[in-house]
Amino acid sequence: MKLILGFVGHIGSGKGAACKYLQEKHDIGYYRYSTMLRDILTRLYLPQDRDHMIHTSEMIRREFGENIIGHVMKEDVMRDTHEIVCIDGIRRLEDLFEHPNLVLVFINSDERVRFERLAARAENTDDTKKTFEEFLADEKRSTELTIDTVAARATETIYNNGTIEEFQAALDALITKHAN
């Protein structure tokens, strides 16, 4: 039966890095909640900044129901042919879906560490210009407020304040524990 690793964590905690590493090392499927939002923004020729991502998410949920993004994710994951799939960016309880082999993993790291990672990766168009105060303000936005509620349901926690090697070792241990 398919193993699904669902990653929850605050901005810059390492969710994407975890999934990319697992995909490369363990040949697993990889899905991001933000992909569908980025697809819409690309098609509309709008910037992929945090404001547009949040507004798009809110609009879709308002029009089609709070669980629509979780529904799309479940369909994508279940159609994937990999035995193990990771999901990056679970932010709301409505994003969770029922599956007997879904392991919810909370990636926890300090605010300052996450801020530095955010600026370095420059994933969104506005990330490199952000101040630490703006970063902290982003954590109070609608998409971030429910992360702790979701994280409280996690059965696994990985602390990501150390080296990349320590983080990867924790991810390898997660695979060993749940994939066998």
C-alpha cells in the first residue's frame, strides 16, 4: 500500500528541501499544495508572490469549499505510480485527507533560521526583499495561522536547526521507520 508522507511546517522550515531530498535519494513522488496555485497564477500572468498565492487560495476555497485543495491533492497523490509520495505544505486541517498510510510530519525550526532560508531560496518574487519584521507579519496571515493546529496532529517531528546532513539523516530514518 502507498505510503504518504505529509509535511507541515512554518515558512522556510524545510518542507520543500525534505521532499526534494527524498525524491532524489529514494525516488518518491513529490507534490506541493502551492503547485496548483502557481499554475493558476502562471496562466493568469500574475506574479507568484505571497499576496497572490494567498488570495488565490482564499478565492478557490470560498468558491469551491474549504477542502477543495485537499481533494485535488488526494487525486494527484492516488494517481501517482510511486510506492512512496511526499506532500509539501499542508497548512489546514481541511487539506488533510483520509488514507491508512498517511504519516503527518512536522518540521520545526527557529524563526531566524527560517527567515535566512527564505531569503536565500528566493522562491517567491518578494522573498529576497523581505525584512525580518515582514517575515514575522507573513506568519500571521490566513494561510499560516492554522499550521500549529495541523502540526499538533503530526505523529512525527523533525527539528531542522542543524546541518543539512543531520536533517537528511532524520529524513532517512523516517523512511526506514515507515517504508518497511
